[in-house]
Amino acid sequence: MSKLRQKLNYCPVCGKLYAVNAAKMCERCLQKEDEKIILAAEYLENHPNATLTELMDVTKIHKNTIIRMAKSGMLGEEMEDAITHPCRRCGAPITRGDFCPRCAAMLSGTLNELQGRVQAKIDAADPQAAEQRRKNKEANEEYIRKLEEAFKNMGTKKKTSAGAAGEELPEASVEDFQKLAAAFMTKAAMLKMKKK
């Protein structure tokens, strides 16, 4: 009986009990949603410069539904850029995300500042762990620097030292380079984000 309960939920649109699915709504509401998407997409195909207000008036689709469809890409990229919704912080019109660039930068700065304060308190409480983190960060940065250097030298067909542990990188093909780049650039990006 408990397994059955786990697979059932109440539809957020109509409130009826339904079997949980990827759409997170009952079949009837999903069908209505699909009809709305088709209606909106057809209108936009015939009226590519339509505004959000015009689309709402003609199709009788609620503003939040249109915005959700546009944000999720259901109405095409051009409509995603055309439909604006308010920034959650200041209310400025935006086409993507939840915050305008100014508020996003401000929030990011505030978050980084708070993160720095928390890290300073953690470091003060445990100086040995702080020193180890600093050493790990330096080792990671050195590893990335050597990898970047190795990637630059791959075309010269010479072996290059490229690791914190001093491992050798063999001569490589373009495909090998692409695989290595994909694997290590993710780590590099993460480390660079942590720096900020």
C-alpha cells in the first residue's frame, strides 16, 4: 500500500489525484497544456512579432503559463527572447532566468562576500584544515596551469609534464586532446568560480 501512495500525487493544476509522471500533472491537465502550447505556437508562427499581452488576449492563456512555456523553450527560442517577465528582485523586465543582470551581479557579490565570511570563521576555528585547503587549492591551480601548458604543446609532438604528481602526457591526437580538454576544463572552471 505504501508503494502505491508513493506513486500518487495531487495535480498542482486541478487538485485531482494522479499517477506521478514526468510532466508533474494529471493526464487531463497535461492534454489541456499541450493544446495551449499548440495554440500559442500556431499563433506565434503566424504573428512572429506578437507581444505577451497580445498572445494572452488572443489565446486566453494565462500570463504565467505563457511565461513558463517560453522559459522552458516550448514556444521556440525567438519567443523565449521576445517574452519578458519581471526580475524577482527589482521587477525590471527580463527574458531569461529569475534576475536581471544587475541584480544577479549584486546577489552574486553578496553571496561571495557571505561565503568569504563563513570560510574565514571556519578557517579561524581550524587553522590546520585552512592550511591544507590552501595547499590543495595551490596544487589544483598548478595542475591546471600545467595541463593548459601541455595542451598548448600537444601539437609539437613532445612529451610534457602535466600533473601535480608529475605524470607524463603522451603524444596525443586531436580526439585525445578533446577528451582531455572536456574532462579537465570542467575542473578548471569549477576552481576559477571558487576563486571569485
